[in-house]
Amino acid sequence: MSLSLDIAHDLPSFELRADLDIGPGLTALFGPSGSGKTTLINLVAGLIRPDRGSILFDGEVWATVDGGVFVPPHRRRIGYVFQDGRLFPHMSVAGNLRYGQRFAPRGEKPDSFTRVVDLLGLGPLLDRRPAKLSGGEKQRVALGRALLASPRLLLMDEPLSALDNSLKSAILPYIERIRDEADVPILYVSHSIEEVSRLATRVISVQGGKVEALGAPDALLQSLPAIDGLNRAGSFLHARVTGQNKADGLTMAACRAGQVYLRHQDLPVGAEIRVFVPSGDIIVATEPVGAVSTLNRLSGKVVLMEQTGAGTMLHVDCAGDLLTAEVTRRSAEMLGLAQGREVVLLFKALSVGADSVLHRHLRS
């Protein structure tokens, strides 16, 4: 399945321009508020007509300005999950879910009601009305309703932005299950680097209406400059789970740089994970450190130093894993940091949030 965009659309403060080919998996549109992300998926959904260009899905023309083609939203077979769920208040959860089934095409076997209920853990909620649901439960129902319409494409517009951290952590595993098991390509809007780090198979950077880049999360998120304080600089570690210590609330994993400790994740030993480590949470030492509370201690060599305003960004090679750490210029001078210097990088297990750990090894 592929989505091809070559469009331009005029907005009050800028022109939105996108020339993209998007394949299966979960593609994240990442950028600050007001950059054009929601407008872009509304163009894909058919809620807005592009001013110029064309949109194609699997070779089917959805919109061409020159040719005068415009397929209306209900014929595009798109599932759309909004920030607020938008459930029908007078219907039960079961009623809201079955409403989605009404849009499944005739003659095609849709996802079964039971399968979607099981996939999203909705069984205990079926008789409730939306007013009796938490924010996370409402979003799970909205996801289920969208899936039961048998969409060819799923659009999600910051579905977790209205939820607190505990509710986000509760619903993220369900979005992962949809990504991995529902076999529906997803276009996911977010300005949270933690969500994108955990969920995305590829990332599109959107700034000021311009699609800046399209690529794998590891390379793209690390290369992006700070966007009005939006995305924290950081690095990715690819690791394999080696053990669990529920009593201490820890998960242990091994990467090329050594053993790392994370907040406890409900993962089997041997699971492959991708971990985002924020640069600002790393402490840099130039010699072995004694008794401190940080569990993660990775040794490496400085391969590059970059000045970033009042700070210095260090790029450190830790046995083949490249990590970035940000220190003040005074700290860099005090420690005598220079290219080739051996250092130890320290960071807490709690620095690696559960919301930023990719739980499965995915195909790019």
C-alpha cells in the first residue's frame, strides 16, 4: 500500500508543500503546532481540497486539480481518529463500535467485532456510555470504531495530546498492537518526540508548511535541530532485553555500548527494543565515577564537538553506538573535553521514559 502526494495548499501564513511517497507501517508527521501537519492529513482525508497538485492511493487518483478529480471522504475508506475521540454520547461503547461497521464496504469481510474488542481490550466497557469512560478509554473506543469501518488508511491527529502521562502510557500499547497486527498503514500526527520514538517506523518532519525530511526515526530525529524547544536532542540505542527486576522497577537490556537499565517494561527476555536517551539527561565524566545513583554508565570516546549557543554538544562513540550529550561551555573547558578524549556517560534509568521505548523490532 502506498500514498503519493504532490500537492500545494495556501494557508494564511505560508504555503503547505508536500511531495512524498508513503508506504506501510506507522508514518509520523512530526513538528511544532501550526506547522501544517493537521492540514496535511485533512487533505489526505478529503476534508480539504488541495489548491494545486494530486493525491493518489495505491494508484487510485483521489484528487487532481488539473484533471478535476476529487474523491469525497466517504469513498476514500479512511479511518480518522481525532484528539477528542468524538464518540456519540447517546450510544453505548458497543453502539459506537457497531456504527463504524456500517461504513465497511459490502462484499468485503471486515475486521470482526470480537477481534477488535480483544485487540483494544474493550470487553469490560461495551455497556458503558462515553460519559462513564476515561480519556484513554474513549480513545480506544474511537480507534476500534475506525478499525471496524475496514479502512485502507488510518489517520491519527495527535490522539494522545489531551491525555495525562498515565493515560498516555496506558493507550500506547494498543496503538502498537494496531501498528503491528491490524495491517493498516497509519499516518500519525504528533509533536511529542517520545511518542514518535516509540511508535514510528518512519518520520516526516514538517516545519512552516515544508516537508523537511522523510526517513527512519533513528537518523531523522537525531539530525533535526531544536524546534522552538519542541524536540529534545537525543540518541537512540538498539538493545535486546536481558532481564527483569520488578521489585526494583527495572528492565535490563544489552547494547553494543554495554548494559543499560530502563524503567520496567512488560517485555520478554530477548525482545529487541529501540531506546531514546535525551542528551540533556546525560552527565559526562572524564574518569571512572564512584558511588552515585546513576545506574547507566557507558564508556566512549569523543568524536565530535559542536557549539550550540551557550552549550557544547558532544558526539561520543561507545563501542559503535553514537550518543550525544549536552554540557555547558564552562563544563567542557573545566573537564578539558576535546576530540579523542575518553569519557564516561552517566544517566538515570528514569531518564529513559516508558513512552520513548520502541517495543518491537520493525521492518523499515
